[in-house]
Amino acid sequence: MRIAMIGTGYVGLVSGVCFSEFGFDVTCVDKDAAKIEALNRGEVPIYEPGLSELMVKNAARLTFSTDLAVAVEEADVVFIAVGTPSRRGDGEADLSYVYAAAREVAAAMRPGTIVVIKSTVVVGTTREVKRIIAEAAPDKDFSIAANPEFLREGAAIEDFLRPDRVIVGVEDERGEQALKTLYRPLNLRQTPIVFTSLENAEIIKYAANAFLAMKITFINEIADLCEAAGGNVQDIARGIGLDNRIGAKFLHPGPGYGGSCFPKDTRAFAALARRLGSPVKLIETTISLNETRIASMAERVVAAMGGSVEGRTIAILGIAFKPNTDDVREAPALTLIPALQAAGASIRAHDPEARESAAPILSSLTWCASPYEAAEGADALVIMTEWNEYRALNLTKLSELMRGNVVVDLRNIYPLEEIAPHRFDYHSLGRPDALRPRHSDGFAPAPPRQVGGTGQA
């Protein structure tokens, strides 16, 4: 079975390479000739651990081309994996690239082709693609399917090859059998493959991302509550995460979610729901709270420095929205840094992979080759991304290099006990300022109850 993957962005490239790992011949198509030339030289345009190695391993089954017509004509299954960015003004997903690809596919495909929507699209899109293709090529029989992706940047290879589940929306037996064949290698791991309707597959994708965004926003609110009440959000997260109905994942407080998926998908989901007259108010609130939180992070840094950063030097560790990616789309650091600069601060920045992506967006800052270089002479240091190399910094060396002693850890990557021996004025999220002894099970005992006076306990 031969595959054509239309679009070599994050989803299309990872999916195409992984299908070649499954043993299929894959042609990845893109209009960007420079990108295709680079891919044919073995150069990967994104940072994703393991991707370049898989490309080399499966080079005999992988082709990169700008010729959509030839790739589609030779394919049994055509995946459309082009971008669906937020539309300006209303937040709806811009589906123009999907529809344009559908028209090109219709002109080139053979009768019997399976067309699969891999792009993240709102409910009703796959059926509209079917209508567009049928109208453009009324004499060609074809099948349509929806197969949303659930790839985490930084862990995409693992997510594709060992997924929690595969979701496939289909309309006929031919389409179902084709997708079963493509995902048959996962049967060895007994991966659940859910076959459902086109509409259900589309909604599942958005609902999953919206739920995870809500979970992140929830624990961020709990972190704020802990700061007001004297609790420890990490203990709270562990306590509730042990409940199997809740689970421990995505219960880590931070500066707010960013990236290429959650901001775009929550906005599109909410906009679609409003248009259909069934608003998803939880998601709308999540979007608002997250935007407010990201904007407030600069205020936290200013407050940690005594109310002013005028004339101060601040080291920022991490620009990418998460570790193991060079993606800076809607990264909280892109809001934090200009706000601190507007308040009069000078910025020294480091990120292991995202400098090239972020440099055209951020201006008037000093890029550094290491976290220690960034910290040299800094009055404060802010941890924005939980890269592994930031988790094991030599804190003594860091203290000696810095001019000041303020550390704002917006990812809570350092245990309070590890920070205590050093001279840092350390600020984190949802944790008490004072260190308290911990029980052997890892939980900190609650502070003594204060009764009387204020009437609070």
C-alpha cells in the first residue's frame, strides 16, 4: 500500500516518517521547494528527538517531492496534513489550506483512492472535503476518512509508534479496511483502534485537547490558591492525581499553556460551539484564564525584584513552550520577555534548541550559549521551560555568576530542600516560602492551624 502525505509540517512529516517505519512506501509532498530540497539532503526542519534517525533508517521507503499530482496518482491512501491556523478576528480554524489540497487531490487521484484528513479540523470539515472532491471529480469513486493526530511535541515518535489509542472516522468498509491495514503493526501492542463516524472523530480531537488545557488551567488556579492559603501545589497534585479518575498527568503548574495545539484548538473549538449555538463555557473560561495568567508572569518577576526591574539584567532560561522542541508558537516567554523589556529590564536568554525559531520574533536581547553565560552578571534568573539541562544546574556556580540572587522558577523544577543551602531569593508557583520537614511518604505535613484573631483556620 502506497501513501501520499500532503503537507510536511510537524504532523505530516512525523506521520509520514512513522508510516515508513511501519513498512509502507511514503511520498511526503510540500509546496515549499526549499524545505523539500533540505529533506532530500536528510536535513530535518524541526527539532524532534528520534525523527532524523528514523528518516535515515527508512530512506528507501521515503520520498520527498513538490509534485502533488504524481504523488497522489501513485497513492492508494492520501493523507491531507496541512495547517489549520487560527483565523484572524474570530478564532475559527482557517480551513482554506485543507480545501485547496482537497481540490488538488481530486484532480490527480485514481478511482478507489482513500482520502484521509489528518489535519486538525472542526466538525463537519471532513464531510465538506468529501463534497469538494465529489464535485471536482464526479466520475471518480473514492472513500473518505478522518484520522486525527495526538502527537506531543518532543515525544511524537513514541506517540505515533506506541499510542494510547488511534481514532478513525469512516463511512464505508473500504476506508475502514485501508486504515486497519495501515495501523496493523500496532496490533502487536494491542493498541485500541476506535472506528467511529467522521463527526465523532473530529470532535474527539478537539475535546481531548480542550480537556487537557482545562486540566492545566485548573492546577494553575490551585497553585494560586495554595499561595494564598499556605498549601503546596505539588502535594495537592500528587494527592488528587493518585485518584485514577483524575490521573497525575498535566497537573504541573506553570506560566500557562502555549504551543501549536492548545491555544489554537481551544479557540477554534469555542468559536465553532458559539456558531452552532451551543457555547462551551468551560473552554471559553479556560482560554481567558490562560491568557490572563501568561500576561501576569511578568508582574510576578517584577514583584520578586521588589517592584521594579528598571535598569536590571534578567536571565531567561527557556524560550520554547515546552522541552524537547524548538517550537515557540504562543510560548509564554514571547509575552514575558517584551513585557520585562518594556519595564526597563535587559534580557539575557538561553534555550538549547529554540534560538533560531525565536530570534526573528524577539529583539534587543542577548542570546547566550549556555545557561551559565546567561546568568553571568544577572540580577535575576527566570526558568521558563523545564529542559533537562536546567534541572541539574550547579547552583553554587550559578550563585557565584549572578550579580543578584533572585530566582523565579515558573516550572517548580527545583525541590525547596535543594535550593535552601544557597543564597537565592527563590520564588516558585504554589509552594510555601518556608521549608518544612517531609514525611517518608513524600508528603509535607500541614502547617499548624491558627485559630482565633482573624476568625480563619
